Amino acid sequence: MDAASALADLTEISSQVEAAVVLDDAGAVVASTIDDAERSARLARAALDLLDAAGKRLEQGGRSLTQLEAALREGSVFVAREEGRSIVATTSAEPTSGLVFYDLKTCLRSLAQPEQSEPARPKRRTAKTKVSEIGDVDA
Amino acid sequence: MSMRKLLVLLLFVGGPVLYLSRRRDERRERVHLYYDDGSMVTLEDGAPEAERLLAVARSAL
């Protein structure tokens, strides 16, 4: 599934998510629910800063940070990362954290799945058979 | 004052106080960090690490 569709599904499923941005492994914005590119970039920057600041100080003993929630009075910021991709989302105050994390992880996993929109291609053996049949006709 | 009246008084005064106290705790600013080994760390508002992370998060909202 492409990132824009995954984000559209996310905002449809989760009423608590106000805005979300998907980042690639280099930290570039892949897709966003925010129309304003500058605001998307700011949210992405904040996500990277949060992961960096939390990781530098608090990743110890070989364990690595997979997700975080910063809960503020005016709302919360969630960041989750998986297989190189990251997603950051903002919510209103006092969200149901477990549900938001579940929805974010589902969104990331849907990105990892291969596209299923294209019809299955015929096997190579079938094509070879056709070619030989045509050859027989010509001969 | 009988024991029964004392218990009723405690219920009427202590209940709301406990509820409001819990609500206040829920509304406190904090950061939850989750690790790949399943562990979780909570940084409460006031902790040095939390201050930085909360400031970054505030800029995102």
C-alpha cells in the first residue's frame, strides 16, 4: 500500500489522530495528512528530534527505542518506528495511547506489505509454451 | 460521632479528593518511552530529560 493511502486509512480508522506524517529511513517526509508542507516538515523534524534526544540519553544495554508518547496538556505527540520507517502523529489531549500506537503500527505495517493492485502475472513456463507453439506453426 | 457517620463523611470527602487527585495526575505532562525488549520508561514533568523532550513535542503541536 502506498503511504498516502495508508495515512488516509489511519485517519479514517482513528478519530483521535489529528495529523500524521510518514518518514523514510533518511528522515524525509514520504506522506502527510497536512496540506501545509512547512508544517509537515516541522512535525517530521520534531519526530526526528524526539527520537534522537530520547535515543541518545536513554538507549542503554543494547535495547533500542521503538515508540514514544509525549503527553502535553494541549495534546499528545506519538512517534513509532519499524523497519526503517517512522510515523509521527498528533492527537488531542488525553488520548487512548494503546489504541493510537496500535493504529500507527498498523499503518507502518501496511506500508511494508507489497502492492496487491496489479493482477498476478502468468508464469514464465506458460509464455515459453506459447512461443514454442508459435514456432511449431511456422515450421 | 458514631463510626457509621465517620465512614459516610470519609466517603463523601475522600472520594472526590481521591478522584480529583487522580485526574490531576493523569493531566500531568510526561513522556513514555517504549523499547524493543518490551520495557517502558516514563519521564515525569520536571525530570531534565523530560523537559527537553516535552519542549520538542510542544513545538510539534
